[in-house]
Amino acid sequence: MPTAMTTTNRPAPDPQPGRLPPRQLEAMNRYYRIHSPIYDVTRWSFLFGRNRMLRLAEPYCRPRRILEIGCGTGFNLEQLARRFPNAALTGVDVALPMLDRSRRRLAPFRRRVELLRYDYSAPLARNHYDLILFSYTLTMMNPGWTDALRAAAADLAPEGCLAVVDFDRSAVPWFGDWMAFNHVRMDGHLLPQLRQHFQLWTVERRSAYFGLWDYFCFLGGRRTENPVTDGCFRLIPAAAPSDT
């Protein structure tokens, strides 16, 4: 079961959340104990499209209940809290140092923010969330990304919106190998599975650093028994600094 941690409390004790083995949990805690203080000032050069994703999602929903999987330092949750001042927000992560950063960052919104330590291997609250966000999370859930997609499909409200921004693929072998060494899978596996689990509303695929890699922004909803035709797909050649 997930461990709850509101923004007003100290970090939760160190149980085994979900299905991750204790050694993997401890390795992640050690890694993010070092990286969490510098995460936001270093990852902007890699994590393109986060603000773009939130702007794309806004016309599709006015959520009352928001869930972010892999909330990290709370960067996205802070933006969502400001964009949707009446929404309740839940953030999920497995790394205690990142959840602690989120707790401090989101203190101004503590009355409507809940943080959970959980690997999201199973649904949290079926048919409950109006907006579910994965931001550079699924490509790092190896294994576990298929469980997370199934959980999101169950947790998404009938008229809810799924928003995903993540790496797609790299045509440069050494870069793909380097990212794999850093636990990031970049072989184009996500978009076909997202379209299988969710009804596509819109998707953009963009190129970063002159084609070193591609990333995408995906918006979709719950699949129906008789889905309508999928939405639009756009390929945009280059990432702009304003799209980070």
C-alpha cells in the first residue's frame, strides 16, 4: 500500500511501497539524496516539453482531482496548483528525497496537496482523477511502465484526461546506450502502448538538439467500446527553450 505524506508532515518512514524490492528503493534514495538538490537547475536541459504539456492539457479539462505519477521535486504540481486553484492534487513518487523537496516546495498549497510514496503498480482510486500526468516517468519505469499504464486507465475518470510528456527515441546509438545506462529506455515503445490503452486526443513529437533525440506530448482519454477516430498527430522539428 502507498504511504501517505501530507505537505505539513515530515517524510514518511521507509516501508516497501508497491512491488519494488528494498535494494532498488535504497539505491534510488541514495541517488536522489545527491541529485534532488540540483535536479531543477540541471534537468531543464533534458526535460523539454513540461510547460508545453500543461498548456496543451488546459483546454481539454478543468480538473477537480489531479494525480501526478513520478512527481519528483514538485515542479509540475506547483504549476498545476496555480493553473487550477480549486483542484485537489496528489503526487506519487518512490524516492524519499524527492518527496521531501516536493513537500517543501508545495507548502503554500498544503491544504489541497497529498504526497504518496508508491510505485504505482496498481490503481489508487478507480474512476477518480480528472487529470493524470506522467512527466518523464514512464521511460524510467523499467520494469513497471505497463503496470502504470493499466493503473492510470483504471484511475482515470470517465471524462478525464491523461497527459504524458516523455522521451521517444534516439537515432544516435551511443546516446541511446548512454541513456539506457542511466535507466532511461528510448526505443519508441511508449506511443503505441498509449494509443492502445487510451483514446488519442492530440500528440506532438518534437526533436531536441538537432535530432539527438525525440520527445513527445500525448493527450488522451479513456477508451470506449466504440471509440471515435483518433485525434491529430504533429511532428515539430526542433525544441524551443520556451517549451521546457
